[in-house]
Amino acid sequence: DTYGAYVDIYECLVSAGKIRSKLLVEKVVCVAKYDGRHAEALKALRKAKVLLFYEPHMLSAMLELLPSISAQSISSNFDFMPLLVSSYPDLQPWCVRECSKNEPQFYFKYLSSLMHHEDGNDSAKREKTLVKEWCLMLSSPEKLDLNNVNSSVEAFFHVASKSDESSNFYHRDISFLMDISMRMSQFGLALDLANEILSDSNIRTDKQSMLTVVRHLRTIADVAIRGNNGVLNTALLSQVIAFFNVISPCMIEQSFEFTTATELTTLLNQCVASELDHDDANATDNVGSCILTISEDAPPAEYLRVLASWEHTSIESPAIMSAIHTCMIRGARKGVNQELSGSLLRIQRAREEGRRPHIADGVMEWENNGTQEEDTEEEGYLWANILNGTVLISK
């Protein structure tokens, strides 16, 4: 205290902030009372009416006033938030948090201003610890004002969503962001982040990250099965099934016991269990909807094997028969697309151009529908179905 006037207050506070020493900060602020510039800054801040630009000599005065600023005990209409944000990194966020322990709303407002996608500090957005702390606060609306829930989700999207240009300015730990998305029940965003993980070869080789993705996919599948008001969410379930198809080879590479067939069987059993727990029309429809949804998105051969071994499979079920029909059509189309056949290519091209074959003297030619007279009902019916791929052939 005796030699306080000879201490470089600013440099000492900056150094104390970097090493996160609360005791040292308090000691230096106490010594600052011998500094005339500190007294002037303190007076200016207390009487502030208009916007002030941050200057280094203000740091000690701001730290001294922080408890009263956070408690809003200063009788002034001046908004200190822009000044606090502009003082970063001299004024470290942990100092604001320590001085506003009894006012969590104040610290949340400060951190949100510091990390704002347009007006925030770009350097702060690159700090891993700050981004994580802010995202955790955004995902815990019960600790904050409920009116901030919608704005919290929007703010989180600026960080987590790759489609948002603002996300390029933030440090993005994709696995962490997926965890937060699940906490906030933003399942669509969580699936987008899962796609990022599977697309990144560095993250994809991390076993823990892959296990986390699988765990979240199963949770989302469970949410889809429970649905909205008891009705299966087929759109969400369809996305999860598509991810099971993609992630299966990655899990095999990591030597994990994961198969698409096992996951599909689990989904079917969950729907049946839900039917038993909720004996109503919606639950029964959900089982059928689940069977059909899987048939439209799962690998056809894989799903046919699942149905063949599933204990609840019944040929009397319309959903089962429809699912088998869908699988066979999809499998046939996949096989046609993979074959290199001149005849198949000609038929496919004719379908695309709306033409039909014309046979004369044993030679088949293709003619435009627009230049030909209508065939008889039988002939038109036959070739129309061949071109559409829906002709029925008795075997």
C-alpha cells in the first residue's frame, strides 16, 4: 500500500486476469486507490450519461464498480454493457462472473453480448472455454429468464448450424455442440451435426465420438417413436434410419458390435412395446407406419432379413405385405440401376422421353407418342405400363 502510486495498475490487473487470480485482482484494485487516474475514472463512470469508449486506465475503476453495476445499485441510466464488452480481453469474463455471482442474469447478458454473432468480440468467439460456457448457459433456460428461451435457441443456432454464416467465426466442437442440441431438443440440428461428424475423417476415427453419435441417434429414434400426441414422427424416424445405413460401416471399421439389422429390429420392438403400453388406435397405426417407414429407407435386402426373423411378422398384416412389396421394388430398381444393359438403357431413355416401341418386320423402333395415333385400349394399356414400370407378369 505504501508504494501503490509506483505500481503499473493496468499491467498488474491484466496479468492477474490472465492467471485467473481473484486474490491478486482484489489486492491491485485496493492499491489503485492511490492512483489519481483511478479516482478520475471512478468519478467519470459514476457520472456517465453518454457512451464511453474504453481506455486502459479505466480497468481498475470498472473492477471496483462491477459488484454495484451487476446489482444495478448505481443510480444512473447509463448502460455499462457496451463498455464491459469493449474492454475484453483486458477485463476477463471470469472477473465479471465472480463479481456478479448473485446476479446470474447480468453475467448471462454480458456473455451474450460478448459472443453476439454480429456485435460480439471475434477473439472471444474463438475461445473454446467461453463458447462452451455460453452454450451450456443457453441450454439451461431453467436457470435463466424463461422469456430468453427462444432467443437462446436462435443464438445457439448461430454457433452450431453450419448453414449459418456466423458459425465460421466461432470455435466449433462438433461433438459438444451435438450434445447441447440434444439437451435443447433440437433434433434436426443434432442430425446435421451428426452428418458433419460422419463427413469428417478425423472425428469419424474417434471411437468416443462415434459412440456418442450412436447414442444420440437411438435417443432421437425413441423420440420419433413416441411421436407427437402419440402419433409416430415418420419424418424424423426416416432421417435416423438413413443415418443407421451410413454409420454402420464406420462402426465396423472401429470394431464395434453394430449392425443395421439389430437397430431396425429394436425400432420395431419399441413400436410394439408402445402399442402394448398404449392400447389405442394411434399405437396400432404406429406399428404399421414404422414398418412402412423402415421399408422406404432401410437397405431392402437387410430389411427383408429383419422381417423374416422378426417374431411379430404376419403375412396377414397389410403393413407387412406392403413393406415387402416396397422392398422388392426398391431392390429391383437398385439392381436395374447397377446393371449395364443396352436394352435397359434404351427402355429407361424412352421412359424419360415419353416414347414407346414400334415393331415392324421384326425390327423394334422407338416413336414419339405425340406423332402416333392412340392404340387400342389393350395395346395402350400394355405399353403404358411397360414404360411406367408397373406391368404385371404372371409367373
